[in-house]
Amino acid sequence: MAKKVERIWMRMGDQGEYEAFDSPWDAGNEIGMFYAEHDQMPDVKKYGRYGVEVDPGFLGPYNYVSLFWGDDDAQPTNDTTSNDIKQFISGLSEGAGLPLVKPRIKKAKKKVVKRARAKKTTVGISGQRGLL
């Protein structure tokens, strides 16, 4: 049985089509050329498990640049790593015709669901309620 080949998949925003690339650099170069054609300077803001926020245009929880490793059917197989993001930014810079600068990006924080802590009460000998 032949080994399945992983490809990096990218989709620009929530209205775009998924496109397969051989490397994160290739995907970054493609979006860099998009920005160059529109005379805009891209800036990577943060990245997460399946995507990168690039300003202008691709910010927010639903309109980011999807970027993930996947199979031939664009089904995710692996998360992007910080090294993948560095390669993506390198390709983005070259595609946009920008000098490569050390990126200052932060990894998106995972959403943490805080649970309300129930207050326990006791009833004392006098019948008054008190907090534990």
C-alpha cells in the first residue's frame, strides 16, 4: 500500500477555495504575491492550530488564512508548527517583495472555559448559614 503524501493546505478567508502546496514556504509565497498585486503590505498577527491571521484582510475568528497539513482530500493530518509558520512568513515576505524581518507573532491562546465554583454552605448549631 502506497504511503499517503501530506500536503500543506491553504484557504484565504472563509470564502476561498482550498489549495494544496508542497511546503509552508510555497503557500506563504502565494499569498505574498496576492498582497503584492494589490499593493498591500501583509503582517502576520498570530497563528493557531489550523491557521494564520494576516493583516489586512484576514483577521478574526472566522476570516483567517487556513493553513494545515492534510491528505489529498484536504482532511487535516497534522497541526502546523512554529517552524512551519516561520517558513510561511519567509515565503510571504519574498512573494510580497518585502525584506525578511524576524516576525513578532504570538500563538493564539486556546479558549478556556471557566466553571463557576459552587459555594458550599454549612448550617451551624444556631441554625445560621455560613460559608465554607
